Amino acid sequence: MARALDACGYDVRALVARSASSARRAGVRAGVKAHALSVGRLEELPPSDILFITTPDDAVAETAERLASLTREDVRGRVALHTSGALSSVALAPLAARGYGIGSMHPLAAVSEPQGGARSLRRAFYCVEGDARGVRAARRVVRDLGGRSFSVRAEDKALYHAAAVLTAGHTVALFDIAVRLLARCGLADKEARRVLLPLLGSALENLSRETPERALTGTFARGDAETVRKHLAALRDAGEADALLAYALLGGRSLRMAAHAGADAKRLHEIARLLGEAMEVKN
């Protein structure tokens, strides 16, 4: 985030981490010149228009409370934003009580390293909510980053974030299962990733053009019960219990989409029976 903000003209004045050395390393990785402070030196934070709290979710409220307890100067006009997907701006209530505008600004981007992450953050959608000042500031930052913003109700943040985790994190977990299955077929991990990535890419392209029901392809879209039977048997014989469970659970969802798309009801009913049996064996 610091790298992305710096690239579009923001003055990143300080970075805080558990230790000053960690903050310095973060500054180097982000490519920004900023004060490097340990969490024990929060009172040395220089004044700023916007304060970003980018800690793990479990530390957001604690960090807000600590910052609020150290606030002595007039903070009218300043805003505090956190980047948690699951938490609402309520987590920053202690700062609101001190006069900050508060909000949350969660990027729908998968960030694993600074350089690529900064690029992703500059074209992402952001979920924004908070009080009036917080939302105005967050939307302005998103525009400056080149992103787009939308809002959900504060009480829906956890449900919203679950959708994000299913889209990104769980897709990666499913991909890992698929790589492991190809490894059992004799492919090296690197080769398995190489051959599966274009398949995943083609599915994403379909989703960019079509509804999920119309983008669904393959065995479940065709209602091919005999192929499902073979898949389930192969997964059981391989002893891949988590793969079997994932296949059966997501297969049920695929059946509903296939039904909406007009697939043969009799074939889908037979697949549902096979999936039910697989779930019973797993349980």
C-alpha cells in the first residue's frame, strides 16, 4: 500500500512495525523514504492527513485504542482508515471519540509481494464504509490509486469478506489440490502448475464474459454421470479425502448451476445421488 500510494503522489511520512528494523525493511521493500518506528514508539508518529491501520484483523481494535490513548493534539480534519475486509469501521471507535473521521478501505486484490502487489492495488476494486468523513477520504484515495470503490453495510462486512476469501484464497487452495492430484499422476509440481494455469485462465475469461451458469463447462455442465462416478472412485482409491470432499461439495453447487442452464434433469439427479453417497462415505 505504501508503494502504491507513493507512486501516485502521496507523501508516506512514517511506517510502523513490531520493531524499527522491520519498519525499515518495509520501507526498503516499498521503495519509500519514511520514518521507521517500532510499535512501542507510536507517540513519535508525525502528523498526517490519513492514518492507515494495516495490521492483521485481530490487532486493528487494539491498535486503534493505543493510538487514541496517545492522541493529545487537535485531530479535526484527519482520518483513520483500516484495510481489513472482515471488520467494519466500528473497530476504530476509540479514534472517532478523539475526533478522527473513520472508515475501512479493503482492496479486492491478492497481494503476495510489494512490487506486483502495488500494481494490483492501483487497479483494484475497494470496499469502502465508515462515517461521512472516512468514506469521502477513502473514495478519494481509491480514485487517486486508479481503483474503483463500492460499499456494503457495516454489518455485512464479514459476509462480504467470506465472498472474497472464496474467490481468491480458496481458489488457490483448490489449485493446490489439483496440483497434488497431477503429482500423483507423475507430473512434477512445476509442470503441474504450468499445465493447469491456462485452464484456470480460460475459466476466468469465460467468467468475464458470461454468468457463472453459462461459464460452467465440462462434466457437470454436460450432466455426465458416468464420468463423475469414475472421478469419485479415483479420488477414493487415491486416498485423497480432502479432494473428494471438495469435489462433492462444489459438485453440488455445479449441479444447481447446470440445472439453471437447462441441463438434463435425469442425468443431474443421478449425479446428485453419486455425490450424496460420496459425502456419506466421507462422513
